[in-house]
Amino acid sequence: MNKLLLLAVTVASMFGYQASAQAPVLGAVSNFAVFSTTGAVTNTGLSIITGDVGTNNGGLTGFGNVDGVMHNGDLATAAAAASLTIAYNQLNSAVPTQFPAALLGNGQTLTAGIYSIGQSATINGMLTLDGGGNANSVFIFKIQGSLSSGAAAQVVLTNGALACNVFWKVEGLVDLATNTAMRGTIVANNAAIVLNTGVTLEGRALSTTGAVSVSGVTIAKPLGCGSQTLTGPLPPQLNSVACYAVFSGNGGVANAGVSTLTGDVGTNVGLTTGFQAGNVNGTIHPSPDSSTAQAAADLSLVYTYLNILPTDIELLYPAAFGQGLVLTPHTYQLNGATVLTGNVYLNAQGNADAVFVIKINGALSTSTYAKVILQNGAQAKNVFWKVDGATDLSDYAEFKGTVIGNNGAVNLATGVAVDGRMLTTSGAVTTAAVDVQMTAGCGVLATSSANAVSLNAKLYPNPFNSVLNVTLEGVDNGSNLKLYNAAGSMVMDVRLSRMTTALPVSLPAGVYFYQLTGKNGKQQGGKLISKP
């Protein structure tokens, strides 16, 4: 009886092990979206790739800007080749639990497990992989021949299934037809991979020995499964220049037409002209003053910080920037005059604090109607463009982020919309019927009065919405707070009797100025932003 029980437990354990597929360890090859250990890696058409691209023994041809590093026969590809061999061996030794027919899809749904097909396989229509509510569910397909797909075939993930846990080990050619939507990491052994026009792959295309050819495709390394959460670099500290929507450290700032701005506008050398006070929710500095002097000094520090920031990824084709390119939180560099054509997407991958820095060693210009589009939690306040040259945004361009130009003019043509700032260390700034909305970051600025510092009050959050908190030192209980709008009209007058007071406020979005007078006569002033 005991022997029978032991046998039953052993068999159950065996089946339990087999039913729980284990993902291979990808190691260094996990950084690659497209890779061959031995074989040429080529692209034709406009492909959008997120992840490294490389070969350890072959050539790289035809690729445009890639959100990753291009590697050809270097230390990274040597490490990736070794890791790919290990991953292949792990997949090859996985014990199959299911033996489906060679034709996959056509409405078929499969659950997690290890699938073996002893011949060439094809995916037609829709194949659904159901994770059963388990984000750790693993799908391994072992195909003892080639793998192909019909046009517009789809692999769909549901109920917690993740592309990072799907693996296709193929002992032959992988040829995905036009507009196939594929999910998972493809490992072709001693065979080529061909991804035709319109293919989308959330995963990787890896070959142990064979050419990899892509043509007008979209490939992105899968997220999850312990992959690193991208945060990008530390953002620069804008300090006082954070309160400017448009600024030049040395050059005139001129507007034509009806432009609307949230934030200050000014220059530290020259004049500011053409802006209507009613259209600027901030201070217009018609001529240099103490505020512009401080902003110029702070802007110089911001530029220096960005200029020496280490680069993660070099985008190799500055003149072909945009065109649907997707960027993730990194520090990018473009070595030459950069032209944004069409759209560029900034994908924060769900991290609202992720930072993007784009360093351009040359001028920046855009096509008409070009757009910077934020995705998956990306915020304009966390996007910074360092431009060593002129910045010229063409008609109706939509731009996101703070531009820090160095020794270059800034021109915003008709209809340009900026969610951020346009700043230059030196150069004229011209705007023509534009909309510039300064992003968050303008903190409380003390006045130049010595008394302002000694009062030591804090007003937060800034920007505020429905509640403004005021914290005082105990000796200043009984202070008086006055709030003024950009036109100079007082909109609030309240006496503060507590160390911390939460003031309910209902004010239109815009820039406001406060004056706080302590019971000892000392004063503090500064700027606050009301957000919608």
C-alpha cells in the first residue's frame, strides 16, 4: 500500500512539474529585439524598433533610428550569443505536455504549458493564449520545422498572459506574413527569420545561425517578468527659470499676432515686445531685471548639466527623426541638425516619473503639423531637449517638453502649441500666434527683500488646485495673506491664525502672486500657479 502511495505521489509530482513550464534564462540576449549569432541582420522600409539590434558575425544594414543600441561583433553580441545558446538548450530540453495540430489559430485558445509540434507549423486567424489569471504562466512552443503565418494572423494574450512568458523554439525558417500580430520571443535554430511588412512583434526575433530580415515592422521588447523599470536620468533643477514659458539669456523676445502663454516671458539682454498682458498668465518682463538675471544664471547651469549628462542611446539619423519613432525613458543624443517629421512618441511604460532627455548637437526643426506625443504616463514636465543651435518649430507643430537652446535663435511659427518651455542661453526668440503652456515646476519664489527670507513661510502645493496650504513659523501666527491675479487685481485677503492652514480656493487656471505679511511686519512674496 505504501509503495502504491509513493508511486502515485511520484507520478503526480512528475505531471505537476511538466504542467508548470519554466521560462528560459535569456541573460544578455534579453536586451536585444533583433539578433543573430551568425547571420546578416537587415531592414528595408520604415521599421519602429524598441530594443538593441545586432549580430555577432554578419552585417547590419538598412536600419534607421532605433530605440536601442546597434551592435556588430562586439562584447555585447558575444555575450548575447552565449546567452542565446543557453536559452535554446533550456527550451529544447523542456518536456512537452501538449501535442497540438500543426495548424494553430482560427479561434483556438490554449492555456499555459509546453507544446510540441513534430513538423512545420502555421498560424492562421486568431490564436489566443489564456494565462488563467496567472501573470507567471509560461507558454513554450517547440516546433520541429518551419513556422509561418497567414496574412493578418494574430496571437492574442488574455487573462494575465504576458509576451515576456511566451517562447517559440523553431527548427526552421520563421516567415511571418504581412500584418501578422505576433507575441513572444522567437528562437530560430540554424535558420533565418523573415518579418514582412506590417508585422508587429511584442517580443524578440533571435536566430542562432541565420539571417534576420525585417521590412516595415514594429518590434518592441516585452515588458514584465522582472524586466527593468525604466526611469531615465535625473532631471535638471530649473530653479527660477522654471517660471518662464519663453526666455532668452541674451536676445530680443518678440511676438506677432495673438499668442497665449502661461508663465513668464522675458530676456536678460534686449527687449520683450508684442505680448498682450491679457493673454499672458504670468509676468511680462519688458526689459532686463533681477528676475531675468537670475533666470539667465540658472539657465546656464541647466544647460551645463544636460550637456555633460552621459548618453544611453545615440540616434544615428538626425535628419530622419520622428516618422513614428518610439522613445523610452533614456538620455538620447543626435549628432547633427535634427528634423522632426511626422510624429515621435515618448513612451513612459507606465512610469509617470520617467524622464526623457534628448541632446541635439545641432539645430532642431520640424515639419508642419509635426507632433511629440506622450504615451503610457509620460509627462511633459519630465521631457528635456538640449539643442546646440537654432530651434524652429513649423506651423501647427505640437511640442512637449522644455527646450534648452544654446547660442541659437528660437522661432515658433503660426499655430505652434508647446506644453513646456522655450528657453535659450543666447539668441532672439520670435513667436507668431502660438500657445505655450509652462509645465509644472515653478516653485514659490521669494522676493528680493531681506525680510522675505526671514519670514520662512511655505505655500504648497504649487501648482495648486482646490486647496492651498500655508505653513508658518509659530512666531508668525496671525499673518495676513493676499493673492493677486496676473492683472494685479486682489482675489484673496485672509488672516492666518494657525501654524498650518488649508485654504479652500476656487480660482481660474493661471499665474497668481502672493504677499504674506507677518504680525511682526516682515513680508514674503512669490508666485503661485492655479491648475485646472
